[in-house]
Amino acid sequence: MITKLLRKVFRRQPAGQASPRGHARVTDTPAIIPRNQHGIRRDMISSAALRVCDGLQQQGYKAFVVGGAVRDLIAGITPKDFDVATNATPEQVVSVFRRARIIGRRFRIVHVMFGRDMIEVSTFRAMNDAETDEHGRILRDNVWGSQAEDAARRDFTVNALYYDPSSETVVDYHHGVADLKKKTMSMIGKPELRYREDPVRMLRAVRLSSKLGLTIDKQTRTPISEMADLLNNVPAARLFDEMLKLLTSGHALECLHRLRDHGLHHGLLPLLDVILEQPLGERFVTLALERTDQRVREGKSISPGFLFATLLWHEALANWEIRKARGETPMPALFEAMSEVLDQQAEKLAITKRIAGDIKDIWALQPRLDQRGGRRAFRLLEQPRFRAGYDFLVLRGESGEVDQELVDWWTDFQEGDNDQREALIAGLAPDRDGAPKRRRRRRTNSRRREDGAEQAQGGAASGSSSDDVA
């Protein structure tokens, strides 16, 4: 106990001195920026975040809206969420609010609930040598410190901004407001060290610079391609969360290009380079990401399952074609190809079972949409995932992968009444020998069982809403 205490005491750096590990200089004299310079009004902050700040301040603690919300408001962007930083410990925060709970082991934080709104509250962290792995990645960091130390521990200058709702001022320790106005992204401290502490910061640099239209400065940018392999040490679940943020940022297409420019795509989506280099694959992925970005900017919902289905489709398609060329039965071969591709992804990205199920449902519907004769089209229309499968087919048609006639037929079929649908089926092209298709005989019981098995195999297992489009 005494040894650990002495280590903590001697590791702490006096204010105004640089950390020997490469962190930024800690200063106790930040810039206090008034409202007429930063432009954030109290009524622009969520009511839940205001209640958290007011509640903590009334108990004598310091409390600020921090990080991304402050950054986005200054940049003229509506924040998705609001986080709070305070000098109160997690236990003290919980004592102030009735619906609050401490979560996390690596970084202990508090979730405070107000109805459906959740505010994440973190305690100021100290400038100390946190517990790391052999690569320098921080494993645990729960030593509390001052606001100045907390600012120095944050990643980029534009994220080290603290908004005080009571005075409507922004506390800025590292010239983050100036960097925002200069359209520059800079790392706090030595970039090489900060990337080793948390390799996900490299992905975050790409996402935030794309979202905010910032240029990553040379010192921050240069080590990224050299240290990209550090992402191999990041847990798959964290990588998936960060990739999902990147792909749903509203700037996914630009993020993807920047990922490639910085050499960060390898290992995140295996074979993504190969997919993008194929003419059909590049057009298909580009269309999917453009649609996703448009929906995000319009405030519409998007489906992670649909998005990842588009990114991985041509990898699954290539695998399926190889299996069919070996003589495997088409539908079982497709399911084997789907599983192999998703298992390969799971090594780097922890795609959840629900999202993986959505991906498989969408893929499995594609060959079935080619089969429109008899009552098959009516049965497909009743599938819970039909709409997602149809939207996927639309992308395939626009990219030139399938005949547009097939897409138009399904568009007319789902929009028509029963008589129009019957007419569409009757008007399908004749058999290869040129003769019209004959009316099917009444199905036997065994045939019905076979059709039921086929439907169960290719249908949507998740039962999710059919409004999932990218």
C-alpha cells in the first residue's frame, strides 16, 4: 500500500511542467472565452445535461459540458449527445442523483438518467502513469485529478473544451477554439505516445477531421500510417463501435477515402481494398455510403445491418461463386459463404449477433428475388425483411450488377394491387425454349413441406422492422 502511494505521488507532475511520458504541458491558466466569442447559449444545451451540471454545482462541485458537444456547437453542428465532466468522484455523483449508476472498469464513469435521456458523467482524471499493456495501450485509468490535468489527458485540442452553463463561458486549456476556427486538428501532447495509449485515436482523427472539415496537422498525421498495426491490439468490440460511428457520421464516404490514405483500412474490413478496386464493387459501395450519408444529414434512421451488408456483399458474392464453381448446391453454398465471410470479420470487428442476422437475411433474399413465378413473389412480399432486401436490390441495379428490369418489376409488384400483381406474374418472360410457362399443378403435401423448408432457410430470422435502409 505504501509503495503504491509513493509511486502515485512521485509520478504526478507539478502544474506548468511537461510530463516525461510525452503528455501536454499542464497549465492552470486557461483561456476563459465569453459567449459572444464562442456562440454557445445555455438554451442550446440539452435539459438533461443542464440538470446534471446544475445539480452538481448546487452541491458545491464543479461541472461542465465537455468535449464533442462543445466542439460541435462551436462548429455549428447539432450534437448527438452531451457529456459532463466534474471534480466529483463517481460515488459523489451517484449520491446527488436518484437514477445514476457507476459503470466501467477501465474508465469508471456514471450514467445519470432523466426519462429516456442519459448523460455520461466523468470525473477529472490525473496526469499519472496509468496501467498499460506491453504496447502502451491504457488498460485502467481511475486516478482523479484537476481540470487542468483532465484537459491535458484528452486527445485533440478541439475535444478539450469545457462549457460552464452557469456563466455561459468556455474554458479552453489548449487553444481548441482557435484550432476550430483555423480548421486544424492537433493532438495534445506527443502523438506517438497518445496513439500507443489508445490506438482508436487514429480512427477518431479520421472521423472527426472528415466530420468537421479539419486538416490534421503534420505532427499529428505523420505517425498514423506508421502505427496502424497497433489497431490489432484493440478489442474487437471497441473497433466495431468506432467503425460504426465512422460509417454513420454522415461523412462515411470521405472517411473511407481518408482511411485508405492513412493506411488504416487493413484489418478493419478485410479485403476492402480488393472490393473497391473492382468496378462493380466500387460503384456499389460508393452508392451505399452516399445514401447513408444523405440519410444521416436528413436526420433519418439507418440500419447498421444494411450498411455492413453492402460493404461485405462482394466478398460474400465472390466466395459464393467459387463454391458454385466447385459444384456445391447454390443455396447451401450461399449460406456457407455468408458464414465464412462474417466469421472472418469477427476476428477484427465484433459484429453483434443481431446485426449479423440482419446481414444474412438481406443476402439470402437476393437469389430468391430472382424467382418470381407462381406464388413465390407473394410469399417474399410477406417476409419481415423484404423491404431491406428490396432496397439492397435497388443498389445492385443502380450499380449495374443486376438487370434494371428485375428492380422495376419488384417496384411495380409491391406498389400494385392484387390484380396488378397477378398480371405482372402472368407477364413474366417465357421459358428458354420460347414456350409460355405452363400453369403449375396443385402442390402435393410433400411439395408444400419442401417450400416451407426453403422459406425457413432463406427467410428473415430476426423479425426486425422492414424500414431498414441505408
